Amino acid sequence: MSPTVFRYKEYRFLFFSREERRIHVHVWCPNGEVKIWLEPEIELAMNKGLKEHELNEILRVTKERADEIRKSWEKHFNN
């Protein structure tokens, strides 16, 4: 199961269930996919196909909505 946390423009922010314990979010879009760590700080873990301007936008949105992502993580994985 891959629950969607939220959508922003063409980007889908989601989790992969039971992938690993460290808080992170995957972002899918028509051009590719990224994985972003949220701890110990927000940073890019993996990029498949996105350009620098797309990465910058995704990282900005992740920082702006980090609390929402963390709360969704806790709700999903701590049930």
C-alpha cells in the first residue's frame, strides 16, 4: 500500500508501507521520482529523472509541509 500524503501540482507525495523506519517521503510526477529524508534534516535521498528546478520546488514544498508529512507518517505507521 502506498498512501498519498498530499498532491501539489503534478507531484504526488506518498509513503511506501513498511519500506524503512527513517521518516521520508517519495514524490512521483510524470518526469520521474524522488525520495526525501525528513530526519535528521530534510535532504534529497534519491532522484530519478527530475531536473534541478523541479527538485528545488519539491524540496521547498517538503520544507513548508514537513510537519504535515511527519504527522501523516506517525498516523500511518503507528496504528
